[in-house]
Amino acid sequence: MIGGLFIYNHKGEVLISRVYRDDIGRNAVDAFRVNVIHARQQVRSPVTNIARTSFFHVKRSNIWLAAVTKQNVNAAMVFEFLYKMCDVMAAYFGKISEENIKNNFVLIYELLDEILDFGYPQNSETGALKTFITQQGIKGQHQTKEEQSQITSQVTGQIGWRREGIKYRRNELFLDVLESVNLLMSPQGQVLSAHVSGRVVMKSYLSGMPECKFGMNDKIVIDKQGKGGTTDDPGKSGKQSIAIDDCTFHQCVRLSKFDSERSISFIPPDGEYELMRYRTTKDIILPFRVIPLVREVGRTKLEVKVVIKSNFKPSLLAQKIEVRIPTPLNTSGVQVICMKGKAKYKASENAIVWKIKRMAGMKESQISAEIELLPTNDKKKWARPPISMNFEVPFAPSGLKVRYLKVFESKLNYSDHDVIKWVRYIGRSGIYETRC
Amino acid sequence: MEWASQLCENRGLGSKMTDSKYFTTTKKGEIFELKAELNSDKKEKKKEAVKKVIASMTVGKDVSALFPDVVNCMQTDNLELKKLVYLYLMNYAKSQPDMAIMAVNTFVKDCEDPNPLIRALAVRTMGCIRVDKITEYLCEPLRKCLKDEDPYVRKTAAVCVAKLHDINAQLVEDQGFLDTLKDLISDSNPMVVANAVAALSEIAESHPNSNLLDLNPQTINKLLTALNECTEWGQIFILDCLANYMPRDDRESQSICERVTPRLSHANSAVVLSAVKVLMKFMEMLPKDLDYYGTLLKKLAPPLVTLLSAEPELQYVALRNINLIVQKRPEILKHEMKVFFVKYNDPIYVKLEKLDIMIRLASQANIAQVLAELKEYATEVDVDFVRKAVRAIGRCAIKVEQSAERCVSTLLDLIQTKVNYVVQEAIVVIKDIFRKYPNKYESVIATLCENLDSLDEPEARAAMIWIVGEYAERIDNADELLESFLEGFHDESTQVQLQLLTAIVKLFLKKPTETQELVQQVLSLATQDSDNPDLRDRGYIYWRLLSTDPVAAKEVVLAEKPLISEETDLIEPTLLEELICHIGTLASVYHKPPSAFVEGSRGVQHKKLTARAGSGESAESPDVGLSGPSEAPPAVIPSQGDLLGDLLNLDLAPPTATVPSVQPSMQMGAMDLLGGGLDSLMGDESDTLGGDIGGSPSMGGGLGVAPAAMPAALGGAPAVGGGLGDLFDLSGGVGMPTGSYVAPKTVWLPAMKAKGLEISGTFARRGGIIQMDLSLTNKAMSVMTDFAIQFNRNSFGLAPAGPLQVLTPLSPNQTIDVSLPLSTSGPVMKMEPLNNLQVAVKNNIDVFYFSCQYPISMIFVEDGKMERQVFLATWKDIPNDNEALFQIKDIHLNSDAASNKLQGSNIFTIAKRTVEGQDMLYLSVKLTNGIWVLAEMRIQTGNPNYTEMELSIKCRAPEVSPFVFQCYELVLKN
């Protein structure tokens, strides 16, 4: 199991050091600093073995978190734990920075004592932790017996992510379907790979212990219902359904029920959390198409022309569009002409950045640039990195639709109809690249 | 502390003073000031002071001097202060054990606190204080906490048992905590169950043979129920534990699989990977024609792909595991090639792993796409990545025959880029393509020759030279090309020198008239001017061959070579099976068994996949080679191993030397050896994992063995296995083991010292059980009864496995012989000397103490025969500092007899070679506590007057070596 956990600043100075196992000595702290943080070359692996001690590290801005062990630990668990640790810290004091860590070092030690026992991760849900570990010191001195046992039963309980007795005057929930669409396209316009990775993020402000059921246009569910004849228009819904390659759920979702019935039922945590993640690869709506044309004119000049085409309903507007056209390292000057938006050559980033604020569907725009090159005797050819794109569109490129989110709370007197529900779809570019 | 003060200056210190100020104290009289503050009456000031102490502790300052003052702050009702003091205690208690005892009272009191959070805090902290005196006091509170009404306390107490076991295993057993822990598996709270499972699994690991985690269908059912209800971490503990279970039949495997599959949709990647591990393992037991088997295979792919959208570090772990999974079951991901395409912004470690998997998944169906990608990668920036991409193109050519032509033309394109390292890498792989498809792509040779000057890496130079030599008849100026290399012969690396030698000999045999001078030049360079034994030996072979029988030389050197096969870097099947059982763990990331990087006894149990019992199906299934553990590993490169093996056996010394038992094959071996052996010896380097065949004579020299052969054996990694294996089979058949040596009894306890009781005895190992053979003689006047025996803690945990069986009273002058079986599960303490055993014997008169020493061969276990590959890897892995050299004189044994004798005492011969009139035996021994002791023994065979053996022993625990040597000596001399 995890033998110790260290947090360093960018210089390699220790901010937090907690040792859980006897086989980890103080010298481990230095070993990591010397061999990884101060190492000259780039990090070649997130797992490093130094003198039979294994170090797992992750970086958040310029802070290093390292878990160390001498045993054959579950490596995936260690990384998941480190990420979790970052989440917990962020939930307590915001950004993970040197200053915040120093300001909260007592709190961090307290958390580390609670969520890692002898190197075994324990309940690390911030909802539960915040009931008894706070930045103002520890509650609990003046708690009643009931409160205490409520805390312990929540920390160890089956529903560790939600406490009893939550009350809202207005029962409300927000669903955000956030998708990032990824594309790799060949210069000839052939899709090399494309997938959507999506997340359903829920903000729930619901009283009591509500039982929720979430439904979407999952092909498997729709087809099943279609066979049963329950839907009025099977043809229509069949067309609108989407094939989900795989999905994962927040721990509140009853996985065995999903496995057997493919229904998503759960008691949600209070506030904001990620209900599910999913991935689709079929029938993706690619919001933009990039058509590059690069011509080398002699050894000192490049001509680049890039056309972008928007491919969605004309009534919808895409925002924050940015096209990034890489330029060779020996670029000496660039002339750009674009029909829409603004384009600039950024020498420090070795790219031409073309920004368009808004663009409606089924439109087309173009940029052309002349790039002057310095003559070099470098034999190595320019690698021609792909042209990448950023954008935001108000629909889900996977085609996912929320069909319902039902809320049942039998003990309190509010019903599904009383809950105010909001649904929003946002599609963003993930890694959206076209080779040129 | 510099940063701290700087920080303070930079920050606006205006509105709010925060905790970071504690990091700023750097003054000299600091400790003194802190002391005063700690003893302050004001609570706030006290708390501030403790915070400062903790901050100093964090940055590595020694604040242990404040121990009494900090502990004084412990008795407080301020929980925050208490936690800080506890933190301090955990750090320093070990260095101040006497003062730590001051804290015990507070702990014991806190364990009774009405607040469950405080009870748990106390028991959790107490378990972290590794001071014997404190652990004694821990037992009672822990017992109560294990049965506490509050689940939070119980789950904390469960982990505490594991902590206590780590400090004092015997205490935990004596106090019966293990049984209480087992009971917690049936607890109503899922988190208690999960922690109990984690604790039990850890304890069970250090007792490999105990039946601690007695998994049966009932407990499994409980675990599966808890699995649905506990935290994500708890699910991981439970799944990892489930993976060790052995279902009784395929129906049970299926039902477990069915209940585990929902976990594949968990958001936590570790839960997913652990579930994959359970499924991969239990699938092995399902009949392949079952519908469910196919369903399960299909279910595995999507979650594995999803892992690739996790954060990069987790992607890396996932990819390392997927690499294993595609080797074991290629069918799972065969349609998922695209997801392994490299993204421009992937970290380099993710890129390299993806590339590896792409090659494994490459097939005729997707090769076009793969090649297009690889070509793209070859233009990237990172040199390692580009090289690997180029190499991958070559591997595709070898793997998918239909694509070979396209690959070659892609490689030629890349050579045109003139990027130095791309060109060199391309030439290395083109050489391999030639070896797979001879006489097919020679048209490209001209292009290759154009780049001769730009080659500055030995591997590329060697590859180019090989090509020139191999196709000398078609290259008009082959002699000029080779001659140009010859000029700087002595500055070349060994690899290039060897290759140049072979290539020129080939050239000579093809065009004898023009190149006589050249060949003489190279032969004299190799044999007379070089002090590299590899080179010299090879030179002499050629020379002798050419001078005695040129026709034979031609047959030998220019013989048709075996083709190389496609997969050259597959993990060896038994290792792969073991790694599959460790999916998700570090072992699967390192691709090494846990024993290779975990110290001590923990994790040295070798896990194995178990195929469906009693079915012949594994033989019919498509993945024959990989399924059953009993099947012979497929030869990775079918020919090379044998060739090397024979090479090692070839005796170059005068004819008086004998090569036992390999005579019939030797002739053949020699033929092959010169035809293909030496070429492939060079050429195969890129294919073997270990790299340097013959490339590092210094290593051989450093080990104190005949340098010519040793590096080959070590460097050849998986490929040489076949050859060594043959040798072993030969020597293994010579005779039956002679049984372990038992020393005669000696007097341990003279009658004078023990009121008339004389004890003499010896140790023996029979059928895997250590026995202490005792003779008890009554030299007193009265009858002795009520015998009992006890051992003190000792180095290897020897303990009586039963009572001392002296059933009848011992009359005066009577002697009775008893055999006391011993176990090795007793408490461990390092003794001086290591094999010392302190014994107490009691009878109706008194208790007597004596000590004796047992031959360490008693604790050599029967399964101490190491896998050959593991041996090679381990030998290399153990630092040379740990090597000990010994001599054994006056031994009149040949190597076979010695090997037999040793085997009787569980010292196993892994391989044998004969070099320059010496037999080299490679031996392994495994101790009961899992430590491996490797040895290399050199025996002079040629000369009967030489009766010396040299033994070099390598072990991770070097203090064992002298005792192991004693055993070798003892066994061989008797």
C-alpha cells in the first residue's frame, strides 16, 4: 500500500510529508527531489523506481504530489487517489498552489490522516469530510451524540456521499450535457479518428433523500422499448437514438441495475457532481470541417490557405472559434488575409491564430497566409504539426438527448412535478485536428 | 527554509495572518523559544507552537528535542491540537521510546471516549506508534474497538490489526485478533468489510502458506454483496482479494464474473482495472464454447478503451496493462486500433506505449492505416519516439507479409529525409527485413550504400556491414566499402568489429581472388591485435576453418539462414500469466514479477493463471501457446537459442577436453553456428530484449568467469533459453538426486549442564519438512518426564510444528530418539550468527537452555528452481556489490555429480555450460522466507589435478551468502 505522501513546490522543497509505513524513510523525500524534480531531462514516466522504492507523481500547476511505496501496490488506485486528493484539497481551499498549501498545512495533515489509513484510501467524499473536518478547526467538540453517530454512519455508510436532513425551499436541479468532440482528419479530408467524450454534470438542490432516475436516447434502451411497442412512434425515436460505446458512472449510481436493466437510478450527492461520462464514435456531427492547403514555394516561402465550413443548423451559432495554423521555426514574416474575424501571427507560439467570435451554421470562411522563411542548413524537415481548432456549439455533437430525470422522495411532500429542472447542451472542441 | 521567508516578504501580510507563517521561523534559538511557547499557559499560544513544530518537522528539521513538551500538550480537549500532537508522536515515538510511554494513558483514555471520532483517532494513531511497550497496551483497547458499536471505529480498528501485525506478528496471533478480523468479513457495514479484507489480504501475504484468507463460496458471496455497497476504494480492496480466489467449477466462475462485470462502468479507473483482472483470471476457467465466454470478451473492450480518456498518468498505467492483455487475448481489442493512434499532445510516455500496442494489433486488415500513422510519427520531434516509430515500420513488415513492400518503400522515403537518426534506424530495420524476406528487396541496397558515411551509431554500422557482407556478390565495390571500415577497426565497437570480421569472411568466400589480402588483414586484426576474447575466438574459428577446409567453410559460413519470426518482444508466457494476475498493480506497470522489486517475503508468491481443469480444450483453442501454464513456451526466435547454446558448448581447447553428453549434436551445432549462428548473433541483437549479445565483455570479466561465453548467456535474455534448456535436459538425465546430506549428531547440551539430561542432535530436511533429530539421554539417577521444547525467535522463523513426542518416561541411562518437525512460521529475529537457534527444553526437573546451529540448507525449499529467464534477469539485477566469491578445495567430483549432490539438498542447477575446459553450473536456491540465492560454480574438468571449485554467490541479502557457501561445501564434501 501507499507508504508515504509528499507534496513539493516547483523547486523541490517539501511542503507536506506524511509517512504511513515503516519501510519509507526520510531519504525517500530527497530521492524523489534529486531524481525526478531536479532531473535534467523531461519526465519519461509517471512511475519512477529509485533504489527499490516506487514513486508515483502527478503535477498540478507547479506543485508536485508524490506517493511512494516499496510494495506491489495497485498502481491505478494510487493515481486515482492522488487525483482525488487534489479534488479534496481544491474543494477545501480552491486552487492548489504553494501559498494555499502552506496556509492550510494543518488541514492537509488532518485530511491525510483521515483519508489514508496505513496507506489504504478511506472515504474521500468531500461532502462527508466537510461534516467533521473544517478549515476553522474541527467540529465535534460540542456535538451531540446523534450528530456524531450521524457523521460516522455517513462516512462509513452505503450513501457516503449525501447526508440526511437536507432541506430546500425550492427544489431545483440543473443538468449540463458537456461534450468534447475529438477529430483527427487527414489532409484529404478523411476522418482518421473521431469520438465524443461527454459528461453529464448535475447540480442538485433537492430536499431529503431523493431517488432519481435518468433517461436518455440510448439506442439499447430505445430499441428495447421499440420492440415492446411502448413508444408511439418507434421509427422516429429509433432514428434519434445514439449508440453509446461505453459509459462510467459516479459511485452513487447503482451499477448492477444498469448492468441488468440499463436504467440509471441513484440518490444524488448534494450540489454539483459528475453523474456520468460516456463515449460515442458513431454518427458524430462534426461541427466544423477544416480544409488546408499548404504549398512550399522554393526554400524560403510557404503559402497556406485554410477554409473552414460550419456544419450544423443555420439557426444555431457557434462561439469562441479559434483556428491555430502552425508555422515553421524559421519563419521570418507572415502576411495574413482573412474574410472574417481576426488573425495574427504569434511568433512565440509558432502559429497563426485566427479568431472568430461567432459563426452560424452552414457557412464558410477562409484565411490565406504567406509565410517567409529564413534559409537554414538544418537538414531536418519541418514536422508540420496539425492545424487545430477550438469552438463551442450549443448542441451535443454526439446527438445525445436527455429524455427525463425523474425525482421521487416518498418521505417529504414534494413530487417530481414540483422540481424545477434545467437542461443545457454544450459541445466543445476536444483535440480537433486536421493534418496538413 | 529560504522559500518560506521569501514568501512572507512577497505576500501582502496585511489583512489576515495565515498558517504559512509557521514555515518562516528560521532563527537560531528557535528550539528554545518553541519550548517556552509549548509550556505557555495560553491555549492559543500552545497550539501555535505545536503548529510551528509540525512545520519544522515537515521541512526535515529535527525537533525531537521537544518531545516531552509536545507530549505534555496531548491532554487537551481541543481536538485540533490533539491531532497535531498525535502527528508529532507518530514521527518521533520510535526515537524516544521511553518518553513515548507517557502518551499511553491518554490513548487508553481516548479509546473509551463517548465520541466515536475520538475513539477511532486514538486507535488509529496508537497503531502507528512502533514502540514495543506501547503495543502491549494497545491490545485491550484494540480488542474493544474491533467490537465497537460504531462502524467508523470498527473500520479503523480493522486496519489497526494490520498495523500491529507489521510490528509484532506473534502478538496479533496470540491475542486472537486474526479471528476477530475474519469475523468482520461478515460485518453489516460494507466499509468495515472492505477494510477487514484489505487487512487480511496484507497479513496473508506475509504468511504465504497460512490459510488466513479462507475464501469459500459463503465468504465470496458476502464480499460480492459488500462490493455493491462500499466506497470506490473498498471495491478495489475486495476485487483485488477476489482475484486470489479459486472457483471450484466453471459455474461458480461464471456467476462471479456476472456479478463483477457491472464494475466495468465505474468512474474510478482502478475499480475498472481490478474488475478486468478478476474477469481475465476467471475467464480462463470458462469453457470456450460457452456463449457467456463470447459475451464477456465483448464486454471487456469498451471499458479498456474508456481508460484512455483518463488523465495521462492513468492512461499510462492502463496502456501498460493493455499491452499485457493484448498479448494474452489479442481478440479483445483487435478492432480498436484507432484509439491507440498517438495524439500530438500526448505525453511522451503515453506515446511510446501506444506505439507498442499499435504494433501488437497490426494485422492485414488495418496495416494501411497503421503505416500511414507511423510515417506521420516518424516526422515528430522526440528522438526516442521517432526511432521507435521507424523501428515499428520494420516490425510491421516482418509481421504482415503483404505489407512488406509498402513498408520498405516507406522506409526508403524516410531515408531520403536524411535526418541522421531516422536513416540509421531505418537501416537497422531494413536489415531485419532482409533476414525475413531474403533475396527480395535487394534493389534498395544502392540507396542504403549512399548513406554509408552518415552512419555513426554502432548498431547501424553493424547492420550496414551485415548487408554488405550478405549481398557481397551483388555489390560491385563491396571490398572497397568493407575496407573503408577496416581502417578504423580498433576504434569501432565490438559489435561492429565482429560484424566486419564475418562480413569480410563472407566476401572472401564469395570472391576469393580479389580479397585474400583483406581477409588476412581482418583475421590478424581480430586475433593478434585485439584483446577482446569474443573477437579473438571468432577470428580463430574462421581462420582455422578457412585454412583446413575452405569448402566446409563455405558450407558453414554461407549456409542458408533460418528466417526470423515476427514477434520478438513478447513477454515470456509464464511471466505473462503471472503479470495478468497482477493487473492494475506496479508489477503490471513494470512488466516484472513482484519478487523483482519488492523486498522481503512480501509479494514473492508467484501467482498463476489456472486454466479450466481437466479439459482438453486448451489444446484446441486458438491461443494454444498462451493458455495452459504447463505448455512449453514457444521459441521466440526458433533458431537462435539453439545455436547460441551450441556455441557455448563448443570446446575450443585442445582435444583432451571433453564435452560431456553433447557429442552427437556438436557437429551439427558447429555447422549451424558458423552458417547462421554468428550472423544472427549479431543481427538478432535488435530483437532480443536483453540487447548486448557479446557486446559487453566487461560484464563477464567483472563476474569473474570466462568472458567469452558469459555475456552471451546473460545478454541474450529470452532468446538463449532454448540452448540452455537443452543443456539442462542433458545433464538432468544423468542420475537421480542422492538425497540431502544429514550431518551426524553432535552433543548440544552436555549432561553436566542439565542435571543429567544429555541432548545431541542434528537437522534434516525430509520431504519438504525440516526435522530436528534429537537423542535424549538420561544420565541422572531419576526418571525424567514431561518433556517440552521451545525456540527463541530466530532468523528464519523456525518453530516446533508439534510438541516434543517423548511419550514414555525416560529411565536412567536410557536414550530415546525423537524427530521434531519444524515449521518456519515462527517469529523472526535476526540472530548472530545467522543460523543460530536458541532452544529451551523443559522436563520435570528444570528448564535447560542451549543453542545450536543448523545448516542453512534446511531452509532451502523444494521449489527453488528458478526459471531460466528469471535467473538471468535476477542475476543482472542484483548489484555486483552483493556478489561473494568462495573457493572449495579438494573436491573430486565432476559437474554432473556435483549437480546431483546439490540437488539432493534443494540446490538446483538451472543450466550448465562448458567453456575452455571448465564446467560452469548456474544454480539457484530459495529460502523459506522467499529469498533467492543465485550462484555460479566453476569446475575444472579437463585436468584431474585441479580439484578446486570456484563459487560466486549473489543474493539480495548478502549476509546469507557465507552460510549458503558453507552448505555447498558441506554437501559437496560429504
